[in-house]
Amino acid sequence: MASTLNAFELLQQAGGLPSGNKTKKKKTKKPAAAKEADEAPVVQEQTTVDAEVAPEATAVPILEKSARTFKTGSDRIKLWKDWIRQATDRSAKAVKYKAANGSVISFRELLLRSRALEITVESCVTSPLTTEQTHNLQQLVSTFIPRVDAAALASSIARLAELLAEDSQSFDTTGAAQRAVHNVIGTLKNRDEAEPVAKPVSLQDRLAGDWQHCYTHAAGGLVSGWCST
């Protein structure tokens, strides 16, 4: 699971990036002085591994596949925590990514350029969330979309999941709800950061306020009202 969550590690395993592990070569015995002289270049070679970056074009599909694969239970929570860890890593060893235009971007920027966040959040409406899972969702949203009222959004999605779970015939409604949540997250993710923080008046009107319409009239397309601007 750990190797799957880190896009950089996956790229190395798939052969998309050079691995930090060097192929050992057979060495002949050398005098002690010559051996000491060889040690410095080896140390220099190892330190250059930290400067490697993963290409955005390869990393984005891996993120989105992880979001689709780990979409329930503890696996999804572990995925979120790994994303949060990578997004908040300020160390020199934090993995960077190379965008199509050649610029170097952070993991947080990479994830926001992908659809991984939309994919994982939409999966939350397929089954009720526990209080702890709702809190984990709030942490995820606040990390990647800080200008949004994360508590209100997480609470609204949890309430929607609870409602949908009450109806055993809600397959079509659940699909509509997932599409709506996907679009809402995409809209909020692309907000101008200069705008005021998105409060419940804008979020709950779409998610908490309109979930009853989704529950009853999803087939009629009323869910699309959640995503209007």
C-alpha cells in the first residue's frame, strides 16, 4: 500500500524514473589510499538522487488510478493521509514534479492539476461516513482547498451519504450525486484564491440544502443546480 501511495516510488518501480539504487559492479582490491580517494565521488553521486523530479504527465494518471482503487474504508483514509503528508512536506527531500511547460511544481500543485481529489471525494457518497472519516475528509479538503469552509463541506457530504444509504433503490440517485460532488469539488478547486472563503451559504445550498432534491428528483436533472455558479 505504501509504495502505491507515493507516485514517485511507483514511477521508479514502473521504470519511469531512474532508481536511486545503483547497480553494483565487481571491484578489484585497491591499496588503502586509493580506496579512500574513491569514497568522495560515491557520496556526491548519492546526493544527486534527491534532485530528481517526476514528470507530471506520468504522475497524474497514477494519482487518479489510486483515487479510483482506494475508494472505501481504511485504504481510502491511508491514501488521504499520504496525500496530506506529501503536500505538507517542506523538507529538502520532498518529491517535486516537472510540469509540461518545464516548471517544477509541488505535490499539492500536482494533485490539484489532476482529478484525483474529485474522484476520491465523490466516492464518499456511496456509503455513510463515520465521525472520524468525516473529520479525515475535512482535513483533506482544508489541505488542498484552504479557501473553502472544509467543515461545512465535509458535513454536507456526510449527510448526503447518510440520506442515500437509507434508500435501497437509490442507485441512479447515487450516480447523480457522485457527478454533482465531482463537479462541485472541481469548481471549488479552481476558485481564485483572492476570493473570500467559501462559506456554508454557497456550499450547503448546493450539497446540504439541495440533497433532498437530489434524493427525489435526480433523474430529472435537478442535481445540476449544485454546480451552477
